[in-house]
Amino acid sequence: MFAPGHITGFFAVCKSKNSLKTGSIGAGITVDKGVSVELKEGDGSVFYNCKKVNICSVEKVLEYYKELRYSGCYDIIFSSDFPLGSGLGMSGGCALTLSKKLNDMLNLNESYVKIAHVSEVECGTGLGDVIAQYTKGFVIRKAPGFPINVEKIHINDDYYIIIEIFGEKETKEIITNESWINRINEYGRRCLNELLKNPTLENFISLSYEFAVNTGLINENILSICDDLKFTVGASQSMLGNTLFCISKKETLEDALSILKNPIVCKIYQ
Ligand SMILES: Nc1ncnc2c1ncn2[C@@H]1O[C@H](COP(=O)(O)OP(=O)(O)OP(=O)(O)O)[C@@H](O)[C@H]1O
Ligand SMILES: CC(C)(CO)[C@@H](O)C(=O)[O-]
């Protein structure tokens, strides 16, 4: 099972007493690099790119399935193109791939997507990634959580998504902080209304940049590089990471790559 990386361009936080209805509205794109999982007989350790880790959303998924007769006698082994904490939805992707894997292995007919979403939300490590990674593509989330209410905008294939990761940023400290939430929600809702009027990638990246600047979430380094990349379709900071993403057509790809030090070139995963 593979889950694509998910880049949120802008979002608003939507909290409810019911974790199924908690999540985010906003917009993002999934890419053709991401995370896969395999299980091997073991003591229940979790590995991410060969390092033993503790990922809250994964632990919650395991807890859920242990209540449904999962024995726990397997090591969980994630292989990923992206590091954790880089704003590319890897905690959600790990939860989603594992939930699907266990659901299939135990021949259960559980809603594995709901289990992964609730695990992420209850950990505070994500709000809309799981739903976007399940939907795939250029995904506009019009309502939080379940029932899923998204618009999937089909994109022709000649766009490239260039990612550069500069470090880690912890999602939880932002989406559990009321002052951040107020700023995020003011601009996130505004961007969503604007995107729904003109749902194109060009408008998406322009609104994402506006959101990152107006909320104050963008850092100076990424802001400067985004301005250097204005000759492309556009660039912004992936939410919530210390990660730049740029949307480029083929004709500007080489010039864009020449500006970046460690670019990861992706396509939209639809
Ligand atoms: N080396 C590590 N770096 C960052 N997070 C780690 C690491 N090892 C384990 N974790 C856990 O992985 C999860 C990372 O979730 P977080 O939401 O911050 O990152 P992400 O899912 O990669 O990005 P985002 O949700 O912003 O798209 C957290 O539960 C964190 O405790
Ligand atoms: C909160 C978030 C931006 C963290 O990556 C993401 O989960 C989302 O779009 O809801």
C-alpha cells in the first residue's frame, strides 16, 4: 500500500467534539512520491526509513486494530521518499497505509480511512491529509472530516511539482495554538472561497503564497526563493513544514532546478 505525499497550500482548522467531523477545509495536491508500508513478524516495533520511531498516528491505528483481534506480533516498516515533519503529510500517510494493510490482512470491513483520519486528528499531527491522500490529485476540501466533501480537479499532465525540504516543523504546535488558528482560519476561508470561483493550479499556487505570507507562516528563506521562482507557475511553503514547493511547466523546469540546492522533482499523483 502506497500513500502519496500531500502538499497543503492553504487551510482552515475545523474542530468538533466528534473526531470524525474534525479536520480542515482548504486545498492541496498529492505527488507521486510518498510512503509505503510492509509488515514483518516481530515485536511490534515501528521503523521509518530503517530508524525506530514513535509516530502517534501509527500508535493509535495499532491500538484500534488490537481491539479488533490484531495480535501485534509484527514490526511495522515504513519506506518513504520524505522525512517526517516536513509538511508533506507523512504522519497521515503512515496512518492510512497501515490502516489499509491491517484491514486487508484481518479481512475486516472497517472504514480504514476513517480510522486513519481519527488517529491523525486525535494526535494533533494532521487534519486533512488522510482525506486528501485517499482522494488523490488536486483536492479542494469543502468540509472537514466525514462525510467526505471534496472537489477533485482533474489536471492535465504537463505540470511538475518541485519540492525542497529545509528542515522540520512540528504541525501540532501550530494547529493546537488558538492565536495561530485565528489567523489561519481568517485567511484560509478567504482563499477557499476565491479558489472555488476559479479552481485552477495557477490560482491555487497564487492563493497559497498569499496565505503563507498573510498568516506569517512563511519563513524569510522560503519567501526569498519563492520570489526568485516567479518565472514559474508559482511557489509557496508547504503547510505545515519548512518546505518549499514550486509548480512548473516543462519549459521552466531546468531554470527552476538551477535555483534550488536539493530539489525533489515530482508529478501530481491523481
Ligand atoms: N525524526 C522525527 N522527526 C519528526 N517527527 C517525528 C520523528 N520521529 C517521529 N516523529 C513523529 O512523527 C509525527 C510527525 O508528524 P507531523 O505532522 O509533525 O509531520 P508530517 O506528517 O510529516 O507533516 P505534516 O503533517 O505537516 O504534513 C509526529 O507524531 C512525531 O512525533
Ligand atoms: C493541518 C495540515 C496543514 C498539516 O499538514 C494538514 O493536515 C491539512 O491540510 O489539514
